[in-house]
Amino acid sequence: MKTLESKFKKLEELNQQAELGGGTDRIEKQHKSGKLTARERINVLIDKGTFVEFDKYVIHRAKDLGADLEKFLGDGVITGYGKIDGRQVYVFAQDFTVFGGSLSRANADKIKKIMELAMKMGCPVVGLNDSGGARIQEGVESLAGYADLFHLNVAASGVIPQISAILGPCAGGAVYSPALTDFIFMVKETSYMFVTGPDVIKAVTHEDVTKEELGGAMAHNSKSGVAHFIGNDDAHTLMMVRELIGFLPSNNMDDPPIKHSADDIHREDSKLDTLVPVDSNKPYDIKEIITTISDDNNFLEVQPHYAKNIVVGFARLGGRSVGYVANQPAYLAGVLDIDSSIKAARFVRFCDAFNIPIVTFVDVPGFLPGTTQEYGGIIKHGAKLLYAFSAASVPKITIITRKAYGGAYDVMSSKHIGADINFAYPTAEIAVMGAEGAINILLRGATADERTKAIEEYNDNFANPYKAAEIGYVDEIIYPRQTRYKIIEALESCKNKRLNMPPRKHGNIPL
Ligand code: HXC
């Protein structure tokens, strides 16, 4: 006869079985390859004791290719919700020890369920990817599962933050779900993403390339721009995910969480007064300004290894999250090119979707000239950044530290495309182009002396912020040491910003 005790025992056994995933041997293999298991990853990511698991007993329904001979509780993905710093998030973690974490119909349905719940409850979704891709035994059912997730990724875009950590293989069409999310984290040496792997590439293009070179963490963080963050190992990467979530609101109707610090909002730093060299050909590191002025000097840079001529990332000012976009004079003189335009445009779109004010630092000599850029479509890619800044309705504060030349002046969150408050340092130079270039065009046949004199005159008359300030294109010229408070004050003044735009289905960003 069945007793209550035996019923409870059965539940306990099933739980133990589910928690073992693909079994001890495969768990050992996972550890040996330098990776944590799906459950261990969730333990690192989620606040202790807050994870609630769904669908622990789900099994696949496949019959072909001997699939019915082997079933594992949970079917290769662990799903549920929990808290990060006390705030609710939904999470799925592919379990590589079960059919290589491959996606079955049942497995896709589990992920679908938590994504739908996350949208309904207005919480971020974090996906921990470690998978051999479509479950081969399930054929088109698996492909349909992927497509369902892509569809949901798009529906959730701009509604809840979606974050992907790639913690193992992620190949074929499977890469497109992370690609549709807002941020991608990868791990050094144990993660890779590609549409077609090295063997197919060898057969088709005869190129020899390793998995790591083709789709490793550094390839996507520095070359393709597909990934945004790189961690040293699973645990480090998951801690970075936690840090990022701390800057973000739970959904597009919420404001980002306020995190008060002891850092005085009035804090001045005289080092800033001399940081920007008067000689406009001399580089300096824009990140020094950013870290100096931010709360507790804390700055989470996004895509630090890609298109380094523009710096983007999150910090707090007076406890509130801001997104920085800044030309980097220390790299390619901070020029705007295809990669930096795309990088910054996507970041601006994210901030705008999630109510994060944008603070823009401008020191830009213009757009990068050359056939590579023109044939590569700098016109349409530069237009992305212009579009993104123009369309952003969150508070926008701009500080011109030095060069603001040509079209790049307009593009970099100028007053004309909707910035709310525009500051300039006394070192700012707002002009159509630099003095040398201008005099070369205006005085083609001039002698060396005439040129020197004309350059001096141009510098006096145009290479300063006062022409723009005279006509109200710059609201205030500030002492660099006061940057922190000036921005905090400006953001405070924009707190209740409202913009009314005519209704439309959606705009047509130059993709
Ligand atoms: C079913 C799979 C699987 C898959 C791996 N496994 N991939 N089972 N479907 N796609 C199983 C293996 O049979 C094995 O089972 C276990 O997972 C671990 O795999 P190994 O090969 O032993 O591991 P490893 O040597 O680390 O190699 C990992 C791997 C390799 C590189 C991911 O398994 C691999 O190449 N898998 C196939 C990848 C692939 O081509 N997927 C389809 C891509 S197309 P046992 O029982 O031995 O533990 C795609 C389309 C998506 O995904 C389309 C979306 C639109």
C-alpha cells in the first residue's frame, strides 16, 4: 500500500534525479573543461536562497533516432526566477550535461514560459547559453522552438532587459537568440559563437581558422562587436551580469534603481582643469573624466575592446544611472567611423528604451575619410548614430570638451538634434573643421607666413566655444573641475521631461 512517506520519497528521488542532470560523469567532464554546471551557474548569479525552479520534471517527447531510449528530468535546461540584489529576474540555464544542452521542443517551451512570465511581470531575463544547438533527434520541432524564442526576443525587445551569457558553444542559427538580446557576455577560452564552424569554412572558403579565432570571446569582443563583455571564467562573468543588472530598470515603464552613495554631489576635482590639453593634437583619456566625475569613480564600460574611438557605458551620478557616450581622443583621435557609430547608436537606443539619461562627451575631429569607410557605408552607419540621438527622448546632456567639428558636431547630441542641456569647456573648439584644414581650403596659394597668420586668426575666432554660446547653441561654459555637479544639476532639471511626438507605427532607422 502507498503511504504518505512513500509519496514524499518519490518526490525527493525525482528532485535528486533532476538535480543530477546528465549524471556525475558528464558533470565531471563539464568541470574538467573549465565550466560550471547550469545549477552552479544559477547559484552564482542569483541571490542565495531565492531561486524558484519551474518545470523540473519536464521530459522530451521525441521518438526518432533512439531518442525515446534516453530521458532526463528537466530535459537540458533549468528555468525559473530569483533575485539579483533583491530584484526579481527570470533565468534559463542550458545544461550541457543533458544532450549537450541542445534545444528540444519541450526545452524551448520551458524557456518560452519564463520569457512570457518575465514580460508579464516586467522583469529582466538572463539566458545562460551552453548548447550544441538544435536537438538533432527532434528535427523541425527544434527549429520551430528556436523560432518561437526569436519571436519572443523581438516582442520583449525594449520592454524588459534581455541579457545573454555565452558560457559554452553557441552555433548555427542558435546564435540569433542572443543576438536579439540587449547584451552578450562571453567567457575567455570556454565560449564561442559562430553561424558556421571551422570545418564548414574550410570546405567552402578553404580558410584555416580555429574555433577560438573564429568565434571566441575576444574575437567577438574586439573584432565583430557581437559581444559586449568578456569574463575570465564562468563565475567572473556571472558577477559582471549582476553588476550590469544593477544599473538597469526592471522594465521600460520603470526607472533604474537609485543607489545612494557617500560621494558628495558637489565634489570638484581640480585635476580636470588641466586634463584636456590646449594643443588640440594632443591625446588624453576621456575615461579619466568619466571615472573622476561618476559616483565612487565607478564606471561599467560596455564593449571596451571594440571601436575604442568611442567609449560607452554605465555609471551613476547622484545615485541615478546614466549612460555615457564619449569620443575617445586617446584612440584614433576620437574619430567617428563605421564601427564606433554602430556601437554608440545601439547603446543610445538601449538607454532610451530603458529610461536611462544619456551624457555625451564630445571631442571629435569628424568622420573618418577613405574609400574603406565610404564603400563600407559610413553614410548609413553614421546616420544610425544621428538617428539614435535625435530620436532618444530621455534627458540628454552634452559636454564639449574640445573638438566639435563638422557633421560630427551635429551628430554628437548637439542642441539641434534635441539635447536638453549643452555645456562646453573653455577648451572647446566648435567649427566646420580644424584650422589647418580650413586655411588649406580658403587660402590655397598662400605663402607660409600668410598661412601661419591665418591659422592664428582662425583659432582666435573659431576654435573656441564662444561663437556657439553667443547664439545659444551652448547653454553654459563650465569649469572642468565642476563637471560632476553641473551634470547632476542638469539631470535633476530634466527629471520630468516629456516629449510629444506624432503617432507612427515606427520610424525607419537606416539599418
Ligand atoms: C543532440 C547533442 C547535440 C545536438 C551535442 N549533443 N550536440 N545531442 N543534439 N545538437 C550531445 C552529444 O551527443 C553528447 O551526448 C553530448 O551532447 C556532448 O557532446 P560532445 O560532442 O561529446 O561534446 P563536445 O566534444 O564538447 O562537443 C560539443 C559540440 C558538439 C561542439 C557542441 O557536440 C557538436 O558539434 N554538436 C553538434 C552541433 C550542431 O551541429 N548542432 C546543430 C547546429 S544547427 P552524450 O550522450 O555522449 O553525452 C542549429 C540550428 C539552429 O543549431 C537553428 C535555429 C534557427
